[in-house]
Amino acid sequence: MLTDRRSFFIKEHAGILKLTDTYDILDPETKQPIGIAREEVSGLVKFMRLLINKALMPTKIVIREGDGLPPLLTIRRGVHFFRARVDVLGTDGQLIGYFKSKIFSIGGAFIVHDAADNEVALLKGDWKGWNFKFTTKGGVELGVVTKKWAGIGKELFTSADNYMISLAPDAPSEAAPLLLAAGLAVDIIYKERR
């Protein structure tokens, strides 16, 4: 199953004027597709994105092992102005955790909560916002999310990004779904500005 893996390569589909995002989830070693994450929003939200900054609008990203297969994870963000909350839902639609963005942070940061509202981890970016560490409250590293260079044409003319997501060798496998969701949350909160 996709969420049992310990590493993922996320490749966002490129486009000049996109109203929704699609991400291929690849095996980092073979570059073979292992899943897909697709933004699913209403027609009204798509229309409003023409008028209002996309980063301020609500979104829902559904992660599946393939087109037409049932959802494995759903990432949902409502309307926000200062601190975004990103909910992560499991296959049954139940909340498994959520991310709350920090108001002031260089490079970006999320406080990670479990379904019972307990603060369980922190996702913190470096000064340039390309490398994020996923750590427990005690500072033990659970994994990393790293933005990868996509080439000059893609970087300059599109908002498409690539990410490498890796769970630490000694991290529990239960952290993999939240880390995968964190990689996509980095993109939808901090990188999608158009």
C-alpha cells in the first residue's frame, strides 16, 4: 500500500494557468508511478481563483494509488488569512491529524497535531524554504521534505514543484501518511501563490 512506503517523489504537473493541481507520486528509485494526488474543488472555487489569490481559497487534495481507486488520504484546507489549518483524513474520512501553520517563521513551519488535538510534531523549513524537517516535540527527526530543482524553464514559468519525501530509518511507519500529507501541505500553503 502507498502509505506503507518510507519514501516518495512528488512531481507536480506543470501548467501556465492552472485552476487545479495534480501531483504524480513516484517511487524515488525507479521513478515508476505509485500513486496520484489530485485537487478536487467545486466550479465556484475554480472561478473564484481567477479573482482571488489561490493560496487564500479552500482546497481538497485526494491521494489514490491510481485513477478510479478509492482515496487513501484526503488533505483539506479551508479559507484562511493568517494561520492555515490543513486536515488529513484517512480512508474512512476520519481525521488522523492536522497541521497548523505558524504565523512567523523563516522558511515556513507547521505544528502537527493528532486527531485528539495533541501537539505531536513540528515541520520546519530552512531559511530558503526548500528543506523541511519533520521532528517530534523532543527534537527526534522523523523525516524530511526536500524541494527538488525542476529545471530553469519549469522554475521560472510555472508553479510546478518537485519534492522528495523520506521517513527516517528509525521512525515508526505510522508517521508515513502524515509525512506524505506534509509534503503536499508545504506546496499548497507555502509554494502555491499563483
